[in-house]
Amino acid sequence: MNPYEEYMKEIAKPMREELTSQSFSDLETEDAVDSFMKDIKDDETAFVVINSVCGCAAGLARPAAVTVAVQNPVKPDYLGTVFAGQDKPATERMREYIKQAPSSPSMALFKGQDLVHFIPREHIEGRDINDIMMDIKASFDENCS
């Protein structure tokens, strides 16, 4: 690993842990993404955060995702995260499941293998964190049992 990659890995570590410390599975490889997605049965749900080092991920996406995932009474069956710019093959593989324009940070809710809700960067950046949390909560309430 070159010095730049090592530096970025260290910078990203606490950003990664913000999610993994709250029961989000860290999907660092293509195989981990495929295994995670394959485990979702048709009647189950999974919430995936595509993490990033940008300010809107730090100040909006991660705090909103963690708050709702921990506090909302209705929760997905699975929580996962890939880190754009760090886990590039894993992120690309997750984007194949999402089937939307690449966006980081972003959040996706799946029911079985079907994407039922997607929040791209443009619906995160510049918005109030409470509005983002309400979007996540509404999608959980509507799709998770």
C-alpha cells in the first residue's frame, strides 16, 4: 500500500467505525457484498449506507443513518455499509445492486433483492439533518416489519 492509500485508510477509520460500532456490517470486498445481499430473503429488508469522507457524509448522512437505525422502533433486518474511495470494488458491486447513478454518500433500502428507497447525495447535501432522518424513518416505517 502506498503512503497516500495508508493515510486515507487511517483518515477513514473513525468514519467507518461510526457505522460499524452501531451494528452496520462492513462490506469491504465484492464477496462480502454478494454474501450480504444473498442473505436477504424476500420478506426481509436491508439498509445500506455508501459512506464517504466528504462533509455531507460526516455532518448529515452518517449521523442521520445511525440515529434512525438505532432509535426507530421499526428497523431493517440487516444493516450494511461500503466505503466509496476506500473499498472501490465493493462499492462498485453494491452499486450494481442499487442500479442508480453512482452517488456518495447515499443510502439504499432493499426489500429482498428489490431497491425500495434510495437517497442520493443530492438529497443529503445542503438539507436539514432532521429532514433526512424523516426520509429514512418513513422508508423504514413503510417497508420494514
